[in-house]
Amino acid sequence: MHMVEFLKHISTALLLLTGLCFFYQTVYLVVSLFWREPKHKPEKPARYAILIAARNEEAVLPYLLQSIRAQDYPSERITTYVVADNCTDRTAEAAEANGARVYRRFDRSRIGKGYALHDLLDWIRRGDGLEQYDAFLIFDADNLLCPDYISKINRTYSDGFEAFHGYRNTKNFGDSWISSAYAVWYLHDSVHLNAARMMLGTTCAVTGTGFGFTRALLERIDGWSFFTLTEDVEFDNWCAVNGVRIGFCREAMLYDEQASTFAQSWKQRIRWTQGGLQVSLLYAGRQLRGMLRGGRTGWASFEAATLSLGGYLLSALSGLSVAVTGLAQSGLRGLLAAVGCAVGGLYVGMAVIGALVLLTEWRRIAAPAYKKLLSVLTFPLFMLTFIPAAVCAVFAKRGWEPTRHTVAIGIGSLAAAPRE
């Protein structure tokens, strides 16, 4: 067989395999357009401990704590804990002034949100006691909760889910094309992926902030023990391979601050990619064993694998095979044509996702109309920059750096923001 024909067959096979592995995301996208609120079981009045890991967050933390105090859920069933993690500002004092119980942590050898949460939970266990709480909710210091967040998430808890995740909106969508791109991605994750998973009876995914778990699950895990650079992804993978079904509550909405400059975003995505590699190496074997179990656990493990190193390598090999085939067939012109088609296809696909997000979530996005429309064009560019970021992450020095948050506004101001 001629070498070019052989390369064509290899390229076609890899593209088909990649398409099959990720086709479920297209199915999710279609299913999500027919969203129906699930039927709920009778509510249980749960007691919640809110966990916030904060490092030099005095500018934004008070607004989160105020939004927690403004919840329509019974206040006697909510206790807020803040771990002031290696702070050099007045984060601890700001937390105490706004009614939180504060644990001051100074540990330069164990750096990262995972360690901070572990130590906070251990502090609660030795003090107030974990047994008085039915469930735990994790938020970042820059978040803002809508007034009915906890009452809505309590419905998902009452439905019997061991872990649960809310709807992740963005409070600074209009700051830049970077912040709007983050916003579109998290909205896509909520209203397309997690909503479809919920409708189809599979397990949902956890991303970053605004998620929770029951005390029973914490005991099963034997305490918070997720210490990679992406502790949320690690927790999500643990749930997938251990058969824990994560529920999604579309009506429990929070607002999150996103990076607004490319430099901030680049550092953050380098860390995310490195953390994803850590999780992939830790869970590759467990993902395979989970897939062999079949059923809901098998599917969740398969999804986790496609979103880990295995899926990334398959995608990279597919792209490389197309480029090599183009080069072998038509030289530099063929290579450029192949790369152009691949990039163009990715751009159009991401633009379609952005447009669908705007179609369904327009009224929920706090930004002027022209910035929303512009995001459809800039979101694909942002996603394409993940490719060089992933390459750089392999060679970059590994480490955790906090993201600086400066958007200090309250939930009332955000609710009044234009949504034309």
C-alpha cells in the first residue's frame, strides 16, 4: 500500500474514533434544549456547613458572606466557616465581622485549596463537630449567591444525591473577551452538559465552586483528601469511579468572578492543565476498572476518561495524523490546508456552542447586548488558546498560585445590572 494511502487510513480511523468518543457531547447539547425540571421528593430540612478557603480576599469576601446571610433558607440551619489561608491582609477580620467562624491557617509546606479544605474540616471536627451537619457546601471567596441558592440546592439534596452542583454564572462577563469566554464555557457546562446528564439519569460533573456533598459521603471518603492542583476535578473523578451520582440544580445560581486579562488566564490554565495531568495519572487505572463495571459507573468513568489525558492524547493524535497526511499528500500546501480546516472546524463548533448559550441564557447574563453577541466570535479564539497552554503546561514549573479577585460588588447591584 502506498504510504499516503496508509496515512489516510490511519487518519480516518483516528478521526472516527475521536468522533465516537466525544459524540456524547453533541447528544447532550441536543437533549439540553428540551430541559424539564425533574420531579422532586419531599424536602428534608438539612443543616449546612459552608466552607470557604480564602487567601487575601478581604476585598470580595464580605459580599459573599452578605449574600449567604441574605438566604431565604432558615439561618439557624446554616453555619459559615472560612479558612484564612496564609493571608497577609485582613481576610480573617473581614470574615469575622460578617458572621463567619474563622480558622487561621499558616502552612507554607502544604499549599493549595485542597490542603486548606482538609485542615478546615479537621478543625471543625475537633471543634464544633462534623456530626451536627447533614451536608457541606464549598464556595470561593469571590462568589455571590442568589437569595434562594441554598433552598434550591436543598431540593437536590432531598432527592437523595450524595453530591450536588449548582448553576455557575459570572459577575464580570462584560469586563473583557477573556472573562466573557470563561462565562460562556461555564454556562455551557451548566445548561448543556450537566442539564442533559440530569435528564438522562447519568452523573453530573463538578467544576471549581458551588458544589456540595453529604456528611455520609465525606465519611465514606474518610475526610477531604484531594490535594492535586485541581482538587475539584479530582473529587469529580473519585465520584465517577466510585459510583457516586452527582445531582445538578439549575435553579441554584451563583455568580463567579473570572480572570479578565490574558496573562491571568494563561497562568490559571497552565495550573488547570497540570492539575488535570496529575488527576489523569492518579485515576487512569481506576477509570478503566470503572468502565468495565458498566452501568452508570461505567459511563461516568468513560466520560471522565475522555476529559482526561486519554481523551486529550487521542484528540492530539487525530490532529497530528491529519497534518502529517496533508504534508505527505501535498507538501506544505497540504499541511496548511489540513491545519486550516481543523482550526476552522473547531472555531465554528465553538461559535455554535456560544450562540446556543446566548439563545437560552440571554436574560441571565449581566452584560450589554453587544458584548454578549461579540462573545460568540471571541469564545472560540479563547478555546483555541488551550492548545498552546496545554503544551506549555508540560514544561512549566508546577505550583499553585491564587487568582487575584477585585470585582467587589453585592448581589443586589448584580441583580440590577442590564440584561438587554
